Amino acid sequence: MECLRRVNPFRACAGLRFLGYLMLALVAAIVAASYYAVVVYAWGPILLHGGGRGSVAAAATILAAFHLLLAMMLWCYLMVVFTDPGSVPQNWRRAAEEDEEQGHTPRYCSRCQNGKPPRCHHCSVCDRCVLKMDHHCVWVVNCVGARNYKYFLLFLVYTFSETLLDISVLLPSFITYFQDESRRSNSASDIAILFIAFVLNLVFALSLLCFLGINMPLVLSNTTSIEVYARKNSRSWKYDLGRRKNLEQVFGTKKLLWFLPMYCTEDLHNITAIQGIEFLTRSDAVL
């Protein structure tokens, strides 16, 4: 029994870090396959060698949209990977002292030996407390928290848009291959990449649709994935400030920057939710 008590089940979570690096390689492979299928195999030759004014114009439009979405997707992805989601300052005690003054049990992490701000949780994979933690994402080898949550959501949006575009522009080549026997004389590797890229994009599009369907209602109600149960058990969610305010807590007040993985300096200083230490709450909230 003593041996069982000493077993730490969260040590197994450390293996997710290694899995995360495999996910990074998988993302790179999917992007490479999609790029080859769309640009090199399907539409690049039409743009270079012609095929009618309409075909050339369509190819130019498709390739421009493909590269734009790809650039935005990779930009958001790198921002999620390399942005610290938010760490608790060393020897942070302010929240604990305030809780004690109000007669509440102070929030304290025994593993980090530090106080815990509101909405902060300890990640067993990263082995540290994360500000406004939403979840640990193996696809980005990082936690999603206060300071990179916007980038994560934009990554989902742009990846979903890119996969939809890839499916749409690869479908004609996919159908033509089975209808036109002359196309079957093409390199087997080209056909394999076309097939793999089409299927992977289709699978990812369906998966991302589910992710967006789950995450967007949470954003509109100012709720993290961890807080879903707590919100259901409260009569009125104290962090729900209304849809416009809730969106601003994540994306900032400058609507021109909502679809870019960045914040203006003013929002970084004035929106406490992005800083991850303090959060606006409803005055009429009832638990």
C-alpha cells in the first residue's frame, strides 16, 4: 500500500511532451503534402502553362488564397507554440491575502509552493501553474492560457478555412483522376500525395468543425474548458460580461486586430484578462 501511495499518476503525463514533438512533425508533413498537392500538382501547372483565361484567373485566385491562409495559419501556430501562456509571479501572495481578508480559503499550489490567482490551474504536463489555463494542447507542445488563447482560436479558424479550401480545390483533380484514364499514367507518388492530402484535409476539417463548435460558445460566455462544470453549477457565471465584452477579453478592443495574432499596446496594459492575474466580474453574479 505504501508503494501505491508513492506512485504519481501525473508522471505519465510527461510522455505527452514527446507526443507533442511528434505532432509538430505531423503538422509539418500535412502542410507539405497539401502544398505539393495544391500548388505543384493541381493548380500551379495551370497558372504556368495556361488553360484558358478563366482557368488561369481561377488558378491565380486559388493560389493567392491558399498562400494567404497558409501564412496566417503558420503565423498563429508559431505564436501558440512559442508564447508563454502565463506564469504566476514568484512568491505571488496577493490573491491569498485578499481571500483571507474576505474569509475565504486562499488558493495555493502545493506543488509550485506559490499562490494561485483566479482561474489559474496547475498543468501536470508542463509541471507549473498556468494563468487562466484552458487546456494543455499536444498539437502545440504548450498550454493554452491567458496570453496565447487568442492565438489558439485563430489557429483553429485559419486551419479550418485552409482545409476547406484544400478540399474544394483538390476535389476536381480527385474526381478527374477516377474519370480520366489518361491521368492515371501520372506518377504513383503524385497520386498518393493527392489522395493523402485530400483525405487528411477532409478529416481535419471535420475535427476542427467540432473543436470550433465547442470553443466558440465558451468564448462567448467567457469560460475556459476547465470551468465548464463550475459554470453549469452557478446560477449566473461571474465572468460572463456579455458577448461583446467577453470577446474583447480574448481578442482585444481593436476590432481591426481581432483576426491577427497580436494585441495593441493599450490592450496589453489595460485588459487584465490578457495579463491573467485579475479578471472583471459581474456585480450581480450568483453562485
